[in-house]
Amino acid sequence: MQDISGEQPAPRTLLEQLIWERRQTFEEFAEFAEKFAREHDEPGTLSVRHLGRLVAGTHPDGRPLGAVRPATARLLEHIFGLSIDELLAPMDRPTATAFQPLRVAVAVVIRGSEVLIVCRRAEDATGLSWQFPAGVVKPGGRPAVVAVRETLAETDVHCVVTRKLGIRLHPTTGVLCEYVLCDYVAGEVRNVDVVENVAAIWVDRADLTQFVPAAQVYGPALRALEVMGTPYAAGQGPLD
């Protein structure tokens, strides 16, 4: 997807950026979306022409898109785990080189009835405290690999990725977060990264929301941990 100068233009919307990160052409993604819809009983359809309008954020003549068909919106939201408003938000970046979104891989590690969390040392403006192990994904990096590596580096726990939970723009930090569900393999938890963290612990999944409000935990992660509806303590910070 290069312009006539040989340089890749800046993505116009988050949807376009995410498709580029998948290393897919619009034709390839439209084909994938149709297959995804069939496999997941989604009624939405997505032609290459329609996709082109969506990633541009406007009609060819510059008019605003207007409302996206509900079935198409649901299909894209199911694929990416983001709302249609987030996916179609304009990036407003002057060049591709200037656009390097901070991407973070987040590991939701389960051991029986427990989940692994760490407590960040810094008390900054975001108010983040307890969270899942996470690490920055460098350009070209694989989130699943980063999640496993950072979990080991922070907690001395070995884990394996079982499935992807989804992607969202973090509501507090604006960072693009990709969540993966992991199974514990080996290791005794300890706080390895003492510069960044003050603690690394296992907590019962039913107790997770004592550390963070359930409403601020990423929905698919909360559902995977089966703690929806668990009472929680107010006044805690958001969990990645």
C-alpha cells in the first residue's frame, strides 16, 4: 500500500492501521471478513468497495460516511474487539513515520482458579496500580511472544498463550492494547522487575475486582475469568 513516491501513506483511520498491521490487502481482509462472518454466524458483509470507503472515513467525494450498517458494524467489532466509532476514528497524522502508535501486549495468565497480576511502582497521572503483566510491542513484533516474554521477565512465571482476547484503545492511557489469555506452565511467582513493580502475586479470580473495579477491566478478559457480577471495591485504578 504505497503511493507513487514509493512511501507508505499515513493510515486514515484506526481500521486501516489495524488492517495494515495484519499485513493484508483490502481484498485479502474483505475475503477474511466474509469467512469470519460465516464461521461466527454474523450476518454482516463487507465488499472491497465498502471497505475502501470505511478506511477512508469518507465517501469518494469527501462527504461524511454517515451511520455504518449495523450488521457490518457488528462484524468489524467482533473481529477487532473495538467499537465501530473507535475503528473509524481519523488518525490525523501527517506522515506514516510520525505515526507509531504505542502498542502493548497484555497477558491474562490463569493457574487453576487464580490469575496473575502485578503492581506498578510509579504513581502517575493515569492512576494505574494493579494490572496484568504487559510489555511494549516493537514494530514487527508479535504480541503473543511479547506477552509470554514480559510475563517471565516481570514475574518469573512461564506461560503459554491459549487464545487472543481482543484489542482496544485503553480508556485511560489511549494505548493500543492487545490481550491474550495464557495458561500457567511453571515457576514460582516473584517480583523480578523491582524497578518497575512493587509486587507480583496470584489472586483468586473471584477476588480480582477487589483490586480494580469490574467496570474498568477489559470486558473479554473479565468474561474469560468468569468474574462478571463479582462484588468489587470502589476507588481502585483501572486494570490493563
